[in-house]
Amino acid sequence: ELKVEQNPLFLSMQEGKNYTIYCNYSTTSDRLYWYRQDPGKSLESLFVLLSNGAVKQEGRLMASLDTKARLSTLHITAAVHDLSATYFCAVDMEGGGADGLTFGKGTHLIIQP
Amino acid sequence: DTGVSQDPRHKITKRGQNVTFRCDPISEHNRLYWYRQTLGQGPEFLTYFQNEAQLEKSRLLSDRFSAERPKGSFSTLEIQRTEQGDSAMYLCASSPGHYSNQPQHFGDGTRLSIL
């Protein structure tokens, strides 16, 4: 059974600081997804990582994938309050990018002014 | 840009009643997924369709849960004889299909509350 573990599950940080969220998964998979969820809202796609060594950046967020270590990271640079949200990583159950996703429990991020 | 649409947004019902939720995917997307999300957890995969074919339903939570996509467009998720534990957010997502580089796009969800 595929398991996806995120840590930390809760993170409170100050504006301007850097931090990294980690996502480990238990079986081989060729793609990994990062989503953002604001309270009471649905999930917004942030990144799709398709291969070993993939790195993608959007604004203050950067995601990477190491398929050999079964690890993805989401790095936040110089955090701002607007990035406060819950961040989920998700892995494809069967591969190919079109099957059900297994999600981590999410990292609840609070960025304080 | 029309995204994934779900109806209703909220549903409050008494235990034992049947409920049905609707999902309209992005029009060019072949694959449609249902997930359940409880408070403080990530979404939990339930089932999915490729056009009108239901390709995976073993993860539906019990035989009280069923889903259809009769014409390969919109889908419905039905829960019969609802129980308190069914209270959750039910999310629908769609994607273009196999080996696409696009993510699954999620709707705003239907929040179900069982009294």
C-alpha cells in the first residue's frame, strides 16, 4: 500500500524566513504533485514533478523530486503572509499520471508578520 | 475558463437519508475522480472514470457508496442510508487522461453534514 508522509504537519514561521517541507513516499512513482489549500477552499495545483531530479520554481516556492530517495521537497524562500495555507503532496498510485492520487496529511503553514 | 463544478456546495441531512452529489468536469477532460476529505486530513481517493467507464471502485468506502458517469460527461456520487461518519467534504477532480503532464483539477467540493 502506498504511503505518503509529510513533515512537519504544522509550521509557524515569521515573514522573511526560509523553510522546507518534506514529502516521503513508500513505493516507486514517476510523478509527484504539490497542491495548496486555503481554509474552506478546494485544492490548487502548484507543481507537477515528472522525473528524477526535476526542479520547478514559482515565485517564492521551489519544489524538487528525488525518485531514488522517494523524497520531494517544497522550499519557501523569504516567506510572506499570503503563503499561509495547507500544502499537500500527492503521489500517483499506479503511475502514468491518470489514476487516483494518494495524499499526505498536509503541512499547515502559518506565516506571521 | 470553466473549471470543475460541483453541486450542491453544502448538504445537510438527517442520518439514514440518501444523498446525491453532482460533478461537471472540465469539458475536454476524459478522466473524472471522486475524493473524500475529512477535517485535518488529505483527500482520500474513492473512485474514477475514463469517459463513462468506472475503472476503479474498490476504494469506495462501503456498498452504500456508488458513482455513475452515464454519458461520459457529468458524474454523480450517491450515498445511501447516510451515517454520522459520512460527514466530510466530497471533492471531484478531472484530468485529460493517461500520461498527461497536467495535474488533476479539483472542484470546490460538496460539504456534507449528517445530523
